[in-house]
Amino acid sequence: MDCDFWNTLETIDLRYNQIRQDLLVDYTGLSSLKDLFLSHNSFSGSIPKSIGSLPRVEKIYLDHNDLIGTIPDDLVGLTRLMELKLSHNRQERLCVSEQKRIDFIKEQERDNEEESISESSSTTTATTK
């Protein structure tokens, strides 16, 4: 398949396909990907670090699989990520390895709230003039 196809792909949806294999795939060439839906399969192994190289990804659904290990640090840098679903895996073995990820998420939420407040006050100021 043409390389341009992979660069323009925005959604991968393989939910409910009973796929039974490791999730180890190289996601680095998917620069336009926004949605990665791989839930409700039987993917095993750990979450590939290359998922953290998806600059535009907004939704990652890996729930209802058989994943283990820690959540890669690379996911912390996904600034556009709005939804990350990891439930119903091997819960006792799929974990966040450091408190900094939680702090990062809280920081992102604060930044988003401040941005919303700033935008609404700019709109209010513009309409009162």
C-alpha cells in the first residue's frame, strides 16, 4: 500500500474482531491518526511505546483485551489525547508506573480550564466594546 495512505489515515477501528496476538506493532508512520480503537479483542503483551509517537491521537481504546505491564511513559506526551480506555485487561498487571503521569493529566486539565476561561473572557470583552 502507498505510504501516503498511512500518513493520511485518521481512524483505525478493529473493535470486536477476536484478534488474538501481541499488540506489538509500529505506529510511528501514522502521523494523522486521531482514533485508535482496538478494544474487545484478545490482544496480549504490553502497550507498544510507539503509540506515544502519534502526534494527533485523541482517542485510544485498548479496553477488554489481555494486556499487561506498565503504561509507557511515551503516552504522557500525547497532548491531544482526550480518551484513554484501558479497563478490563489484566488489571493487577496493567498499571501506571509513576505518580508523574497523574500529575501530568491534572496539569493538562488545569491548562484546558484556564484556556477556556481565557477564551470566554476574551469573548465577553470583545462583545462589550
